[in-house]
Amino acid sequence: MPDMRVRGIRGATTAEANTREAILAATDELLRLMIDANQVCAEDVASVFFTTTSDLNAEFPALAARALGWHDVALMCGHEMSVPHGLPLCVRILIHWNTRVQAAEVQHVYIKGAAHLRPDRSFSLNRA
């Protein structure tokens, strides 16, 4: 059996607007897809880093994880670098996950307007 390792699960999406509801809805959708795609349980999560572009500041995206019951997971929010050609209204998540899964098997999730950031990692919302 492979050793337990810390792996990073990346994901990104876009919010509809700079509102509390839009930020939490976008974050919740992305986080649930990341969890489902990788069979993640909160007990195996070391920490999660949430970032938004500077045009999203109406709410902390980490609240979406708290709403899922992730009360004992270390969560942190921050802003992405403000790059002139960067994607607006973008929420990014990096989960630090303790797992035996190999790095090449980790399913990263890029959806909505963020799908073009990593076309090789884009995720169909129509997956069954």
C-alpha cells in the first residue's frame, strides 16, 4: 500500500457577481465537485486555501466550507495577484489532502469561466 502523502487539489470557478450569495454559491459548487471527484473526507484535509480576485470582496469564500461542516479544518482566504489580463470574478481553491492517491490520479476541477485557465483540467458539470 502506498505511503500517505499530502496532495494538492486545485480548482477554480467564476462567481456571477460580487455579492455574498454569489461568492458562497460559486465556492460551494466548486468545493462539492472537488470533494466528489476525489472522494475527500474532511478528516483527511490538512488545510484549504481560498483566493478570489480583488473584485470579489463581499464575503469570505471559506464560509462555504464551514457550511459543509468543516469546522476542524484549517481554512484561509486571500486575494490572487492583480494581473492586468487575469480572469475577473474568479474563486480558486487549493485543498491540502492527506491521501494514498498518486499525484497523477488527483482530479483538479476548473469550471465555468475558469475552465479556459486549464483546458486540460476542465470539468464537465454534466458528469453523472
